[in-house]
Amino acid sequence: MSLLTWVDLVYLLAAIGFILALKGLSSPKFARQGNMLGAGAATLAIAMTFTIPSVRHAGSRLILMVVAMIIGTAIAVPAARRVKMTAMPQMVAIFNGVGGGAAALVSMTAFLILTSHDSFTGKPAVYKIVEVILGILIGCVSFSGSAIAFIKLQELITGRPITYPAQQVINAFVGIAIVGLAVATILTANVALLVVMSVLALVLGVIFVLPIGGADVPVLISLLNSFTGLAVAASGFSLGNNLLIIAGTLVGASGILLTRMMSKAMGRSLANVLFSAFGSVVTASGGADGAGADARPVKVGTPEDIGVLMAYARKVVIIPGYGLAVAQAQHTARELADLLTERGVEVFYAIHPVAGRMPGHMNVLLAEANVPYDELKEMDEANPELATADVALVVGANDTVNPAANNTPGSPIYGMPIIHADLAQHIVFLKRSMRPGFAGIDNELLYDPKTTMLFGDAKDTLTKLVAAVKSA
Amino acid sequence: MTVGIIELLTIFVLAAFVGNEVVSKVPSILHTPLMSGTNAIHGIILVGTMAILGQAQGDVQTILGFLAVLLATLNVVGGFVVTDRMLEMFKAKPSDRPAKSAGTPEEPGQGGATS
């Protein structure tokens, strides 16, 4: 067998490794081994790539290659080791963006090599150019889109949808220009046209993500992840590399599936999630309501009152949100839950599918605090229980319990399934302030007569509640 | 490595079905590790960037190839490390721990880890 056949064979093994790695994720028990298997498969494929003659005999470029890999590893390992679990979505967004960027660069360079080859006469086959265009287009959108998603998640810019005049016209113009340039590139194989198209694709990624509201970012990250997968697959077509096609397509398909599951969890279509900010100015009126509502009275309780309320309750449901994560209060929440359980109170956590900043984020955070699985209940499982709950303790959550999702048709979150904290006998909000949540809309539940507010950092207020329950 | 477009398309379509099938069985509790794990898997573009840098001619192609290798390394290494860190936490199953009654004494250690 020739060396290249061996390479392809090892690539096939690596592809099987990736499929098994994804399969491992079906249960928490085998997930970690699965991931290790995936990492092993990747290492094997990379090692084998060094034996390909064009890589092995690349001379100074081989040295550059190793240098780039060393620099990349030196940056990635500490970044991945140190990132806080709360900042995980940003981290995934960055790693996803650079992957998309790499795929776009591969497609671009593959095109340059193709057209600058000594033996090159005339124009490459149309399908070759189409593969390159797809790789660049999807890769660039994923790169710049992920960058904006990162900036939004890091709260360097507002999480609210960003709209500007003539947005639809500008977007349509960029879209049409890209299609026009793509067609022109296919006809002429001109490198300059392709470069202009790449720049416009980067612009498209930015203007595509800007109008997407913060609450919808979990769906967005999932979609961008899928884009990078497809860009990698397109690069695989250009290079005739089976492994890239299989790995990229696996990710593309799984990302699209996850994106659809997420939109369903928000009770909206994917199109609605991505494009709802266009043309509708409901968010602005929501903001105005919020400003006016600040004057309305809310009931503020003391930790002692709330501690007694919970200590003598039969059933307490803890509804965690991103505020709990920001305050790193997951450990204190568990302490409170354990204390209540010891007193014979039934306690469980009700987790909204989009609580946090990415799909399943809250589960990771509570797992970090060693909260046992059987105390975590999915929304559908938790909602029937809330009507019989004595206390719904909402810790740093807001949008996921906002009844506006059910009863205010104009609201940006209208139609999103919520956790029905409003059904409980008493509702306790642990919140920093009256500020609205990530979606930027006011919550009527805060003014409900059944609701008691306890303002402050989630960790501080929970610590006070622990003390209050102990002495109750 | 000169394979016809139809063969490549066949692989693409079959992989799409496999991806859909495998991922539909992942429980929502593992959705974050799933995203992070798939994110790491598409980092295998590193293999493609290596091939490209190997064939590059001239400064422009070499610079683009170098950047591509760098970005892809960030993706694949960071992706797998971050996913491993997450999944490590999931290994603690409720039955493995001597139940919640022992929860309070371990709290100081837990608190230290948060800062």
C-alpha cells in the first residue's frame, strides 16, 4: 500500500473515533472517556499528517508549522484550564470562531495554490470554485459572527438587539453583493473578486449577529458552531480530505439539530429567533415601560422572614439563573438546599433549558457544585410541581420566569415556555436590583403581591438565608 | 487523494445522517459539553491547514497557511481541554457520594474553590 493510502486509513480510524466520542456523550458516565477518545483520534490524525510527503519535505514551512502549533497550544491550554464555568459560552464562541477562520483560510489558500500552479492553464472546474466559495463564505460568517457573540457575552456591548435605520436594506444589499461576487468569481476565477467577497462575508457575520438579543445567544452559538462544521466540510471538499468532510459534517448536522431543539425550548421558530429584531420595535417600548415601572412599590423582605418561610415550608423549588452563576453562589445554594432537606423540606432545582448563556449551561454549573442529578428537574417535569410548592426561590433568574412570555403578545419573549414560579404560594426573588434580565424587558412578577424581594449579591443573600434557616 | 466529487458528496450525506442520529440521543443535561465537544472535533481542520501550509508557495500563501495552522491549533487543543474539564465535574454521581447529610462539613473546601 502506498503511504497516502495509509494516511487515508488512519483518517478513517480518526473519523470513527469522533463518531464514538459523540456517542459517548449520550450518558454522563462515558462522556469523559468519549472525549478522550476524540482527542486521541485527533492526535493520531495530526501525527499521520506529518508523514505526507508535501508536509514532510516542506522545509522552512514545516518549521513554521511546528512553531504555529506550539504557539497555539501555549495559548489554548492555559486559557481553557483557567476559564470560569460561567464564562464557558464566551470561550466556546472564541474556539468556534478561530476554527471558522482557519477553515476560511484553508479554502482561500487552496484557491490561490490552485490558480497559481505552474501547470495551471485556463480555469478550474466550476465545482472546485463553488467548494472554495462555500468554505470562505461560511467560515468568515462564523469567524466574525462568533467574535460579535463573544463581545456580547462578555458584555463589552449591550446584550439587547442592536438595530439601526435601513437595517434590512443594508443587509439585503450585502447579501446581494456577496451572491453577485460569488457568481462573478465562478465565471472568472478572479482572486481579487474572491477577496472582496471574503471581506463582505466578514461584514455579513457582524450584521447578522448584531440584531440578535442576548437571551437568544444560546441558539446563536449553537448555530455558529454548526456553521464552522460546514465550513470545515467545504474545506474537506477542496482538499479531497475525507476526514475533514466527515468531522465537519458531523458537527454541522449536530449543530443544526441542537439549534432546532433550542428554538423549540424557547417556543419560537429558528427564523423568529434570528430575525425577530428586524422591523419590530417592541423592545424599545418594553424599555420605556421599565423606566416608568421603577416607581411602583415592591415588597422587600428580610433574610429572617424568608428563612422562617422556607424552614417551615413543605416544598421549596429553587429556580437558578445566570445571576447565581455570576455570584459563584452555586455552592451556597447547595448548602441551603441540604439544610432544608435535613429539616424535612422537599427541595429541588427547576432548570430552564436556556438558563445561563448556552444550552445546558446551568447543569454544568450545578454539577460543578456537586448538586446531585436527582435534584435537577427539567422545566416540563418541574412545572406541574410548582402549583403545590410553598416557596419558589428565584436566584438570579428573571426572563425564564417572566409571565409576559405567556400573556403579553407584544413582548420579545412572548411564546417562550417559562418555569411557572407564579403558581407557587410564595415567590422569593434574590436579585441585585430591579434591573431587567438579559432580554432587557420588565417582569410583572416582581410586583405580584405574593412576591418578596431580597436585594443583593446572590451569594451574600443566600449566605444570610442559610444563617436564618439554621436559627429558625 | 484524488477522489471524485460524487464520492465526496456520498461521504458528506452519510456523515450528515450519522451526526443527526448520534446527537439526537444526547440528554439536555449534557448539551454544553456536546457543543464544546463538537467544537473540538471541527478543530481537526488543523489537518487541512497543515496540508495547505505544506503546499504553500510564496509569502502570501505561507502567511495565510501559518495563520490557519495557528487558529486551528487554538480550536482543537482548547476545545478538547475545555470539554474534558467540564466532563470531569459530571463524573461525580449522586450514588458515589455518601449522601447529602455529609454535605455541610465539606463546604469550606468547596467555598475555597469558588474564588
